[in-house]
Amino acid sequence: MFDLFGKADYKLPKPEPLWKSGPKSSSTNTYKVGVTRDGKTTLTLVRNSTSMTLTMDQPTCKQLIRLLQATLTEDGENEDANT
């Protein structure tokens, strides 16, 4: 394996990553929603390779929905404002 007085012919293997990354998220896939086993709603926000997950009970989830609905306009004038 090693030759103490000469050249070593053994090469260290490349380490395998501890995790595998998923597909790259596109600009249209910046959030995910789900439900936990105990019935709470999860909202995961994804930006580049960073993500943040909010876990909410039903009253909190309904409050967030009301806050998001308050930003919408009737005629959709803000529909493509940030794209």
C-alpha cells in the first residue's frame, strides 16, 4: 500500500457528500406547502440553496391567508409587479 522510502501508489478516494441536493429551484418554485402528521400547516420558502419552514396551527394559517388576501387587488393590477 505505502512505500516508506519511495513514492506511494495509493490515492485517497474522494469523500461522498453526506446529503444529495435536489433539483435547482426555478424562480417560479420559491415556496412549498405541506401538512405535518399532527395536522399543522407548513410553508417552506426557498431562495437559492437556503430554505426556511414555518409551521402553523389552523388559526395562525388562517391569519396568514387573510394577510396575504389583503394585498390583492380586485382588478389584478399588482399581478405581475415584481416579475
